[in-house]
Amino acid sequence: MIEVEQLTRVYRTYKKQPGFWGGVKGLFKRDFVETRAADGVTFSIAEGELVGFLGPNGAGKTTTLKMLSGLIYPTSGRARVAGFDPSKRENAYRRLFALVLGQKNQLWWDLPALESFYLLRAIYGLDQTSYQQTLDELVDLLGVRAKLDVQVRELSLGERMKMELIAALLHRPRVLFLDEPTIGLDVVSQKAVRDFLREYNRRNKTTILLTSHYMADISQLCERVIVIDHGRKIYDGALDRIAGAGARQRIIKFTPRNGSFPAGWTPLHGTARFEPDGEILLHVPSEHVTEVCQQILTQGAVDDITIQDVPLEDIISEIFARGAVAGQA
């Protein structure tokens, strides 16, 4: 469904010299800096896949989605979505996909969402029967029927995002690009959006490319992830392989009672970090967890002790730090 080959986007920006004379010099001679927002990105996604697209801020995720949507042109490389070249911006292609940007609105702020839905129906040329059927399905899945006649400005952030999703899906696109759809939402709204996307993908086999900084979105929705950093792809494969890297370690947290542990105390295995509140945090190889716990309990009294998996966020951060994954696809 989506084929991307050596997709590159280079931004050329003017670098102004400081001060008044720097501005004057810029009138006659300008220095430019090139930034590769996407640098030779290559991947393919099959129809019906729900794939996570990960990377730190500025990695090139949104730039890639915009090139796939035809909003910006690539500097080099090629992309094909359902056989279409996005850069040609053909009307048939515009009817095939939808793009949802978590920090951008497509609904009229001062009108009820239903009025914007009527406008979208006219834009896409949807007949009344199919439009109403799709609208009813989406409204019921998201549970917002009572809010259809409320001005968009009066809706909560979570309700607005649900309306944005309905607006994007009214024409039943085959491909859905989602850029931070849960950003800023509370945990209840995040869960509602995740549940909806999971069910919608299951029912309609829509191909979804999802970017998010909330690892709960990725871990609960995606079996495959693509990771990019500084415009380059550094991993493409199963999420389990990334999460599995964390299975080799565990985190032990405990609070010594009355300062019973000396400041320089170290575990038999792993590393220790002393928190300002008195808590000690250990990163320990999984096979040595029992041994280290026994050492802790024999060293002195503790008020609390817990053993946790390494958070997926930390594993992804480690991938960014070293810029590659052993055996990446």
C-alpha cells in the first residue's frame, strides 16, 4: 500500500549574522544552512497494517507524513501510496487518504462539528445514504452523538480530537496518517482514541501510519515500528524485538529505612542511582535480580521495594542514543 524509496527532504535556510552590520552584509551575501529533515528513508507498508512511526522531536516524522500526503515535495527519492505519486496531488489520491495532525484543526471553530461534516460531505461528493451510515458508525464508536450540535470551541480537547477523527474518516480513506493524535489528552481520552483506532483498523483494514510520543499508544496498537533519528531510518521491525531488549534488565526500586545504606553502597550486579528523596534505583541484569534482592535485604532494613520492567520509553531512548539496533531490518 505504501512504498517509500530513498525519500529525502532538504530545507535550505538563511543564516543571519548577528547585529546590525550582519543584517547589512546579508543584503549582499547570504550564508545558507542545509537541514536534512528526511534523509534517504526507505520502507514499505502492506494494506491493513497499523505501523508506529517513532523518533525524537525533529527526527523527520512529520516531514515524511507531509511528503506522503503531498503537502510538500521531496528533494529526491520516490513514494507511492496505493499506486499514486503523492507529489502529483491528483484528486483521486486526495480521496484515498486522510491526514490528522494532533496540533492542527480542520473543523470550523465557531460552528458545531456537524456543520463541518456537511461541508466535507459536499467536498467529497458523498451521497446522503453512505454519508449518514458512516457518520452514525463513527459517532457511535467514539460516543460523541450528544456533542454533534455543540460549537467546536466549547468541546473539550478529547472531544475535539474525536470530531477530528470523524472528519478525517467520513470519506472512508484507505490510508490514514496520524501525527500525535493523542497529544495533550488526558488518560481517559487517550484510551478512548486508542480503542477506536484499534477497532476501526480491525473493521475496515485501513492502513495506518501513526506517530506518537506516548509509548502506550505504540505498545497497545502496533506490532511493527519504524524508528528514525536525524532524518535516517535506524530500525524497522517488530515492536517485540525492541521491547525484548528491555527484558534483559529489570529495575529494582527501594527506600532504605533511616538511612541504613551507606552513601557509597553498590549492588553486586548492575548500577545504582541515589535519588534526592532517598530512594535507590538499580538497573540489574534479569538473571541476577534474586541475588541483588537478597543483598539488599541483608544489608539493612527497607521501607519499600519493587521490581519493574524497563519502560519502553527508556528502550527507545537508548536506540536514539546509539543510533542503531543490532540486526535491524
